[in-house]
Amino acid sequence: MNITATLLAQIVAFVLLIWFVNKFLWGPLNGMLEARQKRIADGLAAAEKGKHELEMAEKRAKDSLKGAKTQASEILAQAEKRANEIVEESKSKAREEGDRILAAATAEIEQEVNRAKEEIRSKVAEISVAAAGKILSKEIDVKAHEKLIKDLATQI
């Protein structure tokens, strides 16, 4: 045999082997590698997107918490303000009621004092009339008059 024919047969066999490997082995293997590479890239992109969404969710949660705290403090401030208003209103009503009771008691005391004065006036008038009657009914004597005046003074 000739070296050229053998060489030529080896070259043809080698080309067929390369074509076969490229067509049936390298192509599908390369496709699988590209598909895997794409899945990995998609997974990394999804992980990055998830991480970003997590950060955004945490930020929204912090903002919501901050808003809730602000709202809670506003509600507490309003409640304290209303409580103070109620206390002041109650104090005002209590003062008014106390003033009213005091005015009523003062008026009642004045009435009682006036009644007592009237009673005293009427008693003094009765005693004066009685004393005048006794003085006029007895004889006029200075010593007796002094005794009667002293008795009247003690009765008054």
C-alpha cells in the first residue's frame, strides 16, 4: 500500500471523527453547558432581584413602623390633651359647684342671722315694754329702778 492512500484514509477518518464529535457530542454538550450557564445566570439574577426586593420590603417596613410610632405618639398626645381638658373641666365644675354651695350657705347664714336679730329685737321690745310696765306700776324709787334696770340688762 501506498503511504498516500493510508494518509488520505486517515485524514478522511479524522475529518469524519471531528464531524461526528462536533455533530453528536460537542453540540449537545455545548448546548447543555449554555443552558446550565443560562439557568445559573437566571438564578443569580433572581437572587439579586430577591435581595433588592427584600431590602425594599425592609425599608417599607421601617417606614411603616416609623409612621405607626408617629401616629401612636400623636394619639397619645391627643389623649393626654383630652385628659387634661377633662380634668380642667371637672375642676371648673367643682369650683362652680363649691361657689354655689358657699353662696347658698352664706345666704342661709344671713337669713338665720336676720331671724335671730328679729327675735332679739322682738324680745328686747317685749322686755322693754314689760320693764316699762313694771316701772310705771311701782312707785318711783331710784334704788328700785336701778335694780329693775340691772335685771333687764341681764335679761337682754
